[in-house]
Amino acid sequence: MKQQTSAATETVNKSKTIIDFTGKSIFVGIDVHLKDYQVACVHESINLGNHRMSANADILIGHLKRRYPGAHFKCVYESCAWGFELQRKLGKAGMECIVVHAADVSTTDKERRRKTDPVDAMKLARGLEAGSLEGIHIPDEDLQKERNLMRYRQRLTWDLNRSKNRLKSLLKYQGYTIPEKLVKSNWSKNFLTWVKEVADKDEILQPVFLLELEQIEFLRQLKLKTERKVRELMNSDKYKANAELIMSLPGLGPVNAMLYSLEVGDTSRFSSFHNLNSFVGLCPDKHSSGETDRSLGITRRGHRQLRRVLIEAAWIAIKVDPAMLDAYKELTKRMTKNKAIVRIARKLLRRMRAVLITKIPYQKGVVA
């Protein structure tokens, strides 16, 4: 009599039969959504299943262990709004899991034209089995939580700028011309006093003017409190030494030092400066085909906030550091000033990596 086997321990696909999953690797592609997961499983190019289930890590783990007992699981999903919690829970359950950048997942024309959740999940599973997917860096939980402070400060900055622009637009729309001596004012006390005087002269517009000013003042105070929290974090034992090393470079203050420390984390995780530079995005995109070789300008991929901070610091560096100024002058002989300053920012990043690795503060005027 033929021995019966359960569906959990036997999978038939064409002429191949898998009787026991013990010691076998199952590659799992997960298409993550708010309410559900689409989960595709592959073993030796065999499609073992493509199922939809509730967006719950425990349900997913239970499903995989019941259906493929004894197997070694290698999972993958694209980075998304739900962060790395799923990756951590799968790791605690003894399952390997990487998170990939969505743009790094190769897609055929057929997959692009017939895009569905099962297709996306299977594409991830097959890519992981083929070894064509490379995971992004997963920060530890504490670092991920501490990053939120800097990102909240950035959102406050955007909100504050929008509020200021709304007030200026309102003044212009209602026919009020800002006095010439206050046009370039960085929202000084005199400028705010002038806006209040304008509000006092118009009873109809007074409420909206005062509410706009109140919102701006509230956001300014909130941003100030956030920056105090950032400084408190910077002075902690965890970040103080590295922050002081970064601040030894020209143009980089406490906030920028913490931005780098929280967004990059451990600099030594990058095996070379090239990898760090690719992360920040101070490198060009290129298009090369046959005899054609074009530079497409600075890459659109990278950490935009870090890149902007380094370029701003580079403008300061050429004013206070003779070595940086000499390098800038040489560069401007063969390219525009804007292109030259990007290269100075790259030099600044290289020096930042050096001081963090060697633990030796930066010295102005020294050619590295």
C-alpha cells in the first residue's frame, strides 16, 4: 500500500516531488501591504505556493512552519512605510530576512505590464533564490528610534518655511509691500513688529494676520525645543566623541553632526569611501553604450538631506580652510563653480570618514 503524506510535507510540481523539507532552503518573497501580505515560496525554481494572508508576522511565521516543517527560510520584502518590524520578527523566529530597495528589483516588461501582487511576490522570491537581490542596511532599534528626532526637526523646518511663505503671500496678495530695509530680514523682531502694525491697521485682516504669526511663533518654539533635545542626545556617551570629531570640520555644527551620526550610524560599515559616497549621493550618474559615454550629472539617488548639508558646509569650508580653497580654485579652472563645490563636498565627506576612523580631529590647511 502506498504511504500517504500530508500536503505540508509533500509538494508536487510537474515531475519533481519534495517529500521532506528538513535541511532544504525555501525562498520566500513577501509583498507587504497595510492589511495583507502576498507570500510566494520557491525551492529549486519550483513554485511551492503563492498565498494571501493577513498582515501579521505571527500568522506568516506559523503558516511557513506548518506548511514547510524543518525547512530553512530565506525571506525578502521591499522597503516600505512599515519599516523593519517584520524583518526583526522573522529574524527572532530563526528565519533569514533581508529588505531591498524597490528600485533594485529587476522587472521584465511582462511583469511591468501585468503587475499584480502574486507577480511581485514571486519576482522577489525568484530574485532572492538567484542571488540577484542585495539587502539594505538595517539599523538597530535604538538608532532607528533616535533618528526620528532629527527627522521631526526637518519636518518642523519645512512647516515653518511654508508658514512664513504663506504670510508673505498674504501680504503681497492684499497689496502690502514689505519695506526695503526688511526685505532681506531673516524674520527679525523688527519685521514681526511691522507685520503686527499692519494687522492693527486693518480690522478685517487682523485675525488672520495674528493667527499666521501665532502659528509661526509656535513652530519656532517647537523647533527650538527639538534642537535642545538633539543637543542633549549629542552630549550622551553614545554620540559625544564622534560628534566632536565631525564638528572639527569646517561648516559642520551640532545639528549636522547628529544628522550624520544618526543617518549613517557606524561609518565602518562601509568597506570603502566609494560605498559611503554612493550612500550620500555625491557622485554622478552615467550612461555608457558603445562609443557613447555621457555623464548625467549628480545622482538622484542618495541621502538628499546629508548631501545638501555637505554642500552647504563646502561653501563655508573654502572660506576658512586654505587647503579647501586651493582645491576649489584649481577645480574652477576646468568646470563651473557649482560642479566644483560638489567635489569639495566630496572631499569634506572623505575627511569626515577619515577623522571618524582614525579618531584624530581635522586640521585646517592640511592637504590630505
